[in-house]
Amino acid sequence: MNQLVWIGISFAISITISMLLPFPISLVAIVGTFLLLNYYIRRRMMSRIGNVGAIGGMFSPIPTNGSSLNYYCMGCGKQHRQTACPKCGSKMKRIG
């Protein structure tokens, strides 16, 4: 439903621009408006999930909202950030 609303808004803006401006200028303005609207929508969605930042992005494994991941050993339950558990040596860990 949200996508239909944004499609309607984009269509209304495009029709308004095409009525107000002559053809070559309106085409450039419509494409520019479309790109800016898509940038705004994407930025808004990314801020909802908390991935907006200099390092953060859609494919970034580093959390940018200030929280850090906690890893726990599945064998003994000790919290650690190494590859192998310093207590029991197990490499199996879970995120908690």
C-alpha cells in the first residue's frame, strides 16, 4: 500500500510538471524529481532500520547505530569476540 501511495505522488508531480513546463524542460525536471524522490524514499527506509552513516549501508556488517554484537560460546556460554572461545576452545558461537 505504501508503494502505491508513492507511485501516486510521483505520478501527480510528473503530471503537474508536464502541464507547467514546455517539453524538453519538463522531461529533465520529471527525471530529476523522480531521482530525488527515490533518494528521499530510500534514505527514509534506511533510517528506519538504522543503517544510515558514513560506514553503514545495505551491505555493511558493522552496526552503525552504536550497538555492538555480543557473541556467546555454545559450549560453555562465555561471552567473547575471538574466533575460538578462550575458556573451552570451541569455535561454535551464537549471537545474543
